[in-house]
Amino acid sequence: MKVATILGARPQFIKAAALSKALENEGISEVLIHTGQHYDPNMSGNFFTELGINPPQYQLNIHGGTDVQQTARMLASLEDILREEQADLVLVFGDTNSTLAGALAAKKCGFPLAHIEAGMRSYLPNQAEEINRVLSDRISDLLFTSAERYRSILTTEGIPENQIFNCGDLMYDLFQQKWEKRSLPADAHLPKQFALLSIHRQENVDSESKLSEWVQALNDLAIEIPLVCPLHPRTKQRLEQFGLHLNAQILEPSPYLEILGLIDKSSLVITDSGGLQKEAYFGKKACLTLRDASEWLELLESGANRLCNANNLLEQYRKIIKDQHIFAPLYGDGQSAQRIAKTIKKQFS
Ligand code: UD1
């Protein structure tokens, strides 16, 4: 059996790192197709080396442009490859433009499609990621959820129950494998206490007024607790473009093991990333989420993750830092990859 995995952005490399080995163990061959969405060594190539992911057989080098242009270019390029490869199943992860392009290309070429991290919803219909995940779920044949509750979200939307498999969370698998190997950036001079900050979502950084509000709020917070921020290239560009100064220790985008090390040393995590919200929880750190909604409902319910806006960031920080949090297991047992691979094999045998 052959699977064609389409990936392109940093969080997808992390999930592929957890899954590829399990596919191999089940005797499933895998063709990796990298769209090129992320392309800086710190955002892409280094993850392959660090996490031991096989080099992709195809590299489309498609990045930049508007979301529409990017998705359209990926879609067109993927068709030829998928027709050439004739895989039994096409696999996509998460909610990026690479996910949607991969999903659409697969189904339009007539190949079965599996979506990993299915059922997530922010219920913000105009959010780029929400569009990508809703549409990918809608056309998938196999939908793998990270937690049981996402099954009912999918069935409510009309997805047949027998297409949904709750296998747990691939990011938790990788976290479990790598936590003991965590490290720290060699060039960072970390304060004794600090908040680990990441901010990159387009709804937070692309508009000058919105980003200014965040920078003001974060700079106010930095008076109480120093901020350490591995800076996403999108945010870097926007800060420069709008002439804004973020009062934080700025680092290059961090390799996986260093993100784990930074989480470990931090007092809390402040982020708008989907993945880092979960990794903070895995590392037993409270998290302030810089958004109006999180698709990780169980994190919000745990109380260890709280939404905030620029007006209440400081107040929310003061509250969350003094509360006690319980980090009950939410995302499986670290064996999700194996379960996904076995399910795929069973479905196609
Ligand atoms: C994408 C995902 C987002 C995910 C994030 C993880 C979509 C719609 N968004 O957002 O859900 O949380 O990846 O990081 O797919 N850039 C570089 N070098 C790179 C990558 C990006 O310079 O290696 C710059 C480019 O100017 C690019 C911009 O950042 O245009 C935005 O990158 P893009 O991949 O379009 O979206 P992300 O913001 O990374």
C-alpha cells in the first residue's frame, strides 16, 4: 500500500515526524510531497534533519503571495504528482493552505483522502485556518481526530460515523518521545522567570492597528515579566513594515527541541499558535491564548489555557499565574501514530 503525504508548514513537519515511522512499521510506503509553503531553513529543512524525517520526494517551492494565489498554485502543481504517483490514499494534516490544496487536489483527481486533526473548529468563518479545516473535513474519506469530543462535531455536520477514528494526538506522541532530549538556544540569555511568547496568525499581525494594540499590551506586560519570543518571519516583516518595537528577547524561529526547552524554563506561554497551546499543556505550563476563540476546546475547559485580548492581557496574566492548574491527560497515550497507521492499513486491506 502507498500513501502520499502532503505537507508544507512547520506544524505539519512535527506531525509527519510522529507518523512516518509508524506507517513504515505497518509496511505502508510513503511519498512525501512538500509544497514549499515554509521554506526558511529554520522553518522547514532543519526540522527534517532534527526530527529524522525522510527528505521529501517532491519539493514544489510554492510560497508567498496571497492565500488564494498560494493555494491555487499548490493545487495546480499537485495534480501532476498525484496522478503520477497513483497512491492508494492521500494524507493531509491540520489547517494550512497546504492542507486545503492537498485535500482538493486529491479528491479532484479521484484519490481517497485522510485528514489528520479533523473536527477542530474555531467557529470563526472568515479565519483562513477555519476555511481550510472545514473544507478538508467535508471531503475526506477518513477523518482522524485528536480527542473523542471532535467526533460529535463531525457527525453533527453530517460526516458518517464510520469515517471517523479517534486515534489521539500526533503532537503528543512526538512530545513524549522528545521531551527528555529538550535543549536551549545557545545564544539565548534567559531571565530566571519569563513568558515564552509567539505571535504570528494573520488576524493578529497583518493589520497595523491590531498589531499595534498587541505590541502595546505585550510591552506593558513585559514590565511585569520579561518576554522571550522566537519570531515568525511574518511577524518580523510586519513589525518592520509598521515601525513597531516589541520589548522582548527576540530569537530565530526555534527548532523543536529548543521550543520544548523554552517551554520547560518558562513561567507560562503566551501564544496565538494552535500547536504551541498544546505543547504548553503537555509541558504543564499555563497558556494565555491571543485569540477570540480556540479550536482546542478541552484546553480552555481545563482552565490552564485562557483566551485574552489586548485590553485584558495584563489582568489575565495576573490571574492565571497565581492559579493552580491540573494537567490531566487529554490527547491519548503517545501511541496515536501507531493507531492511525493500523487503521489506515485495515481500511485498505
Ligand atoms: C501558516 C498557516 C498557519 C500556521 C503557520 C505555522 C495558513 C493559512 N496559515 O501561517 O495556520 O499556524 O503556518 O507557522 O496556511 N515566511 C518566510 N519564511 C518561511 C515561511 C514564511 O519568510 O519559511 C513569510 C513569508 O513572507 C510568507 C509569510 O511569512 O508570505 C507567511 O507565511 P505563510 O506560510 O503564508 O503563512 P504563516 O503565517 O506561516
